[in-house]
Amino acid sequence: MAFANGKLILLGEHAVVYGSPAIACGIQRGVFARADPAQVGELVIGERRISADPTSGNDLSRALQALLGELALGPHCITLRIELPTGAGLGASAAMGVACARAVLEAHGLPCESRRVLAAAGAWERVFHGNPSGIDAAAAERGGCLWFTKAEGIQPLALACDLPAVVAIAGPPASTREMVEQVARLAAAKPELVQRSMSSITALVRNGRTALEHGDFAALGQLMNLNQMLLAGLFVSTDGIERACGVARDAGAWGAKLTGSGGGGAIVAIAEDPERVVSALRSEGFESFVTQVQAVPSSGLDPMRVES
Ligand code: MEV
């Protein structure tokens, strides 16, 4: 079966849509897909069967049609196994798109070239998010830790060592499209405020890169806390997110913030003792798990461009 990673954004979500850099990483949990040529395009997710249809009111149905159209290899029946929470900011929809694209290519014995996979996943993602920056698909496709800008695409980051992280679900899912549109409305109403926030986020993403590359996770944690304050200033945080971040910090996390679009969904915390943070979060009722962000040597990976 083809696989694609879920993702965490350590720094820079929302600002990345406006051209700022962001730092993301793939996580071990993700989505598996298997594709077989068929008479009609179809997705099978557990008991659900969804047919490809460009006019459907169902996003998955239109996304499948868009993905199969981009790949131009004919209709397929694609079976998905989703092993991460959906709608939580962990990149489930991008991981589905990447896994589907890989599965279709593999069904034809074709190589899973990044460019082709990302073009198909981009067509899939645009159905859900309208104007995605491309960071979710990039992390799902590449894994490891990466620096991303809309203009330049991916640059893999080499970490000094593995980074222990904790993910907690801080509230019900929110729509990425709605959260991105909410920030756009704020930017139209208060351009200076949003511009200042975006500039501050850009500065701390740049410092975060240095901290990551030097293994200074305490500094990275402080930058994540500052990023969370700026995201709250953009009105994408919630009481649940603030509470979960507080629990993680009180349990010794270096830093904690929302990850993804906010409005609910997941937080990410980094911590020397992630198990302690997980048990504190669980005892406060937050579903939570540990994941390692793996140090990936940049030497083996070439920077590449992603269509935005
Ligand atoms: C969603 O995971 C990240 C956002 O920045 C949207 C995007 O980059 O497309 C909120």
C-alpha cells in the first residue's frame, strides 16, 4: 500500500499563505492507500463508498475527480486507511491526496515522482482549501523536517537530533478554508495589524530555523509560545487550545502552540519528557500521543520547487 505522512507545523501557519516561511515536519502517523483500475472512480473509506463526480456537493467526490483528472490514468477504485485524526490540523486531507496519487501511480508501475504526486495532491487540496499554500502536501510527500515558502517550495532541514513532540486534540475540528478566510477578512479590515503579525511571525520562524539546526529546543519552545500569542491575536486560537497549551507547558514542555489552521483541532508541544506531557494532557481529558520529528540529513535531499 502507498503511504503519506500526517504533518505538524512547528512555526508559521497562516503567515505562510501570505508568503512568509514556515517550518513543518512529517509525523509517523498518516494515510495508506491502494488503487485498482475500475470502470468508475471510487473512494472506499471503511464502510463508505464515494464516487468521483465533479458536480457533487461532497468535497471528497470532487477531490477524487480532480486528482484522477490530473493524473490522467483513467478511473480507479482507491481504498484508504486513515491513521490520524481528520480535520485536526494534522494534514489528513493532504496525506489522503498524496497517498491516493502514489497508489494510482504504483498501480501502473510508474515512479512516484514528487512533481507528479504534488500536482495531483494540489488538485485534490484545492477542492477542500481553495487557496492552499502547499505546505501540507509538501510535508505529506517529503516527511522529515522542512522549511517551506510558497515562492521557493521545500528546503529540507537537518536537525541536530530527533525532536520529541506531543500532539493533543484540543477541540472539535475546524475547516481550514474557513479559518484561512477568517484571517483574510481580518487582513482586509485591519491590514496594519495583520501585516505586523505576519512580520513578527516571519522573524520568529527564521530564528526557529537556527534553533532547530543547533538542537536548541528550549529556544525553539519559546518561539513556539510567541507564535501561539501571535496566532491568538489573529483570532484563530480557542479556549480549548489555550488550555491544552497551558497543561503542556505546566507539565514541562519547552513550548506549545496550535498546529494547522486553528479554530479547534490539534496542538503541538515539544518536551524533553514527552510521556509526562502526554499523561498530564490525558488526565485533563485531551486525547494525546507522542511523535518523534526525525533528524533528516539535508545532504541526501535536494531542495525542490512546489507549485503553489
Ligand atoms: C494549514 O495546515 C496551514 C495554513 O497555513 C493553510 C495553508 O498553508 O494552506 C493555515
